[in-house]
Amino acid sequence: MRILMLGNSYTFVNDLPSMIAQITGAEVVNHTRGGARLSEQLNPVTRMGALTIEALEKEKWDYVVLQEMSNAAIKFKKSFRKSVTALCEKIRQAGATPVLYATWAYKDGSVPMEKMGMTYEEMERQMYQSFHEVGDKNGMLIADVGRAFFEKNKEINLYHDDGSHPNMEGSKLAAEIIAKVIMGHAWERE
């Protein structure tokens, strides 16, 4: 099995791709850059966009995992929807299954959360809603890491000190959920 992960630091921090590879036994490749948006993956004039387009056109993938910038699913909803829809089309043309890596609200009480101007619960609700609207509309598998963060938040710290990125425990949780979604789908297809 081959998995391509498109995203940013939420994907590469703590080497999430290697964690997913260990759980699934798959080859996992990532096209990431800190702060990257999914729209960049579609832009052939950017280094990452050219790399992604070539990979989708010339290589065989079973799953392609899409991860948008931390708050873009609610702050830049129109662009998020447009990018996911366009990427899903390219992914399916390549014969792969698109997976949406639904990320989390910033840590309650953190500086990034305060800058959002909403409560932790409201950000989580809006993120969940946006990811599910886009994922359902595009017939995607949804790895709902954000909901798991919300549910486990009071039991265990899943955040890095910056209140945005995952710590090692957060990345392990993300890897487990993404792998479970992919493996569940792979077993259904057999």
C-alpha cells in the first residue's frame, strides 16, 4: 500500500508519516511545508505543487491524505472547499482514495485560541462541521482527529506548548485514527 500525505507542519511534526507507516505497513510519502495550504498543492508554479501534480499523474497511490492549514477550514472556507474538491478530482483520476485529515481546535486558553476570538467549544464545532460538510460532499474518508482531540483533551495533554501543534501524544493519536480509517477501508475493499 502507498499513501501520499499533503499538508503542513501538522503532518510532518513528530514524524507522523513514519508513525502511520509503522501502523499500516504502507509506504508513506509526504509533501509538506510549514504553513502550507492545500491550494499550494494544486499550483504547478510552486515547488510543492509541481511535485504533487507530478506524483498524482505519474505514480500509483492507494490513499492520499489531505491536511489543510490549522484554521483554514473555518477562516478560509471557500478556498478550503475549492481546493479539496479539485484535489479529490485529481486523486480519483489517479485511482486513489482521498482521506481528509480533520484537525483540531487550538488548545483552550492558548494564545492562538484567544486570537480566534471564539471559545474552544465553538472552534471545535465549526471545524467539525466544515470538515464533515466538505468530506461528505466529496465522498471522502474522514479521519476525525479533531473530534478525538476534543474528547480526550481533559484526560491527556495532546498539544505542544504553542497551543496549536500536537505534542508526541497528539501525533500518536492522529496516526492511530488516520491508520484506522485507511485500514478499515482497505479491509472493506478486499
